[in-house]
Amino acid sequence: MFSKSRPDAVPQPAATPPGAMPGMAEAGDPRASFAPGAPAKPKPAPSVLSSDITITGNIKSSGDIQVEGTIEGDVRSQVVIVGESATVRGEVVAEEVIVHGRVVGRLRGLKIRLSATARVEGDIVHKTIAIENGAHFEGSVQRQDDPIAQGAAQPARIAGPTVSRPQTPTPVEAAS
């Protein structure tokens, strides 16, 4: 009636080596990064460029940037926040761009948000966009699935009035 071995028995886990904690993966185990309870790497705080800073040149970061001062150049990052007192004269490229201040140049990003205090003079290339009531925007808007990769080689176009002058014929010199 009772047998010592059953074919439908549930296999038991291997014995834990001495000094190891039960349920934890070994150091060389590729499952170690997926171990439950493993602490997630915290996201670093954004780099803040305060209102007393003026930068002439391009800025590139793998993290987040919060601009409160003035930048004369392009900004490329994961997240760019342009504060109310900030001015950026150049192209801003990021996965997420939030503008509270002034940008003179093109914006490219997956998510772009212009707050009510935003002043943007330039084209916007985006995947999703939100423009709050009261924001000032002069330029064109274009939706693209991957705006960060698209147009990377194109120079930033600063929007402004277009002046057209009538063509005047040039005088033809008499043949000698």
C-alpha cells in the first residue's frame, strides 16, 4: 500500500552550501540579477545648473539635467528640465524635455512638455507632446516615432521672421 518511491513526487531543492543564505543565487549565477529581493539601483539626482551659471558650449549627460541658468549651446541628456529663469540657445535632445523657461532652438524628444510659462522659438520634433495653456511657441511641430535618432545630422534651425526681397535683374554688360 505504501511505497518508498513515488513517480509523481515533487523534487526537493538542493541542499544549501554552508555559509550561504537560503534562496540566494550564487555569485557566478546569471540568475543573480533577477533574484527576488535584490535591491534596484537608485536613480541619481539630476545635475542642476543654477541661475548664476552661464555656459558657452555643448552639454552631454547620460543622466538628467535641470537648467536654471543660461546655456549657449546644445544640450543632450536623458531628461532635460528648463527652469522658469533659464534660457537655452541651441538644440535640446532628450527622451523627455520639460520647458518652463525659454528655448531658442530645436527641441527633439520622445516626450515634450511646454508649461504655461514656456517660451520656445524653434521647431519641435516629438513622439508625444503637451502644450499647456499660456505657453508661447513659434515654429513647426513634427511627430516621429524616434525623434532622437532622426535628424541628428541636421543643424538646429532657429525660427524667426522670413524676409523675402524682390529679385532685381542684374544689368547685362555689353560685349566689347
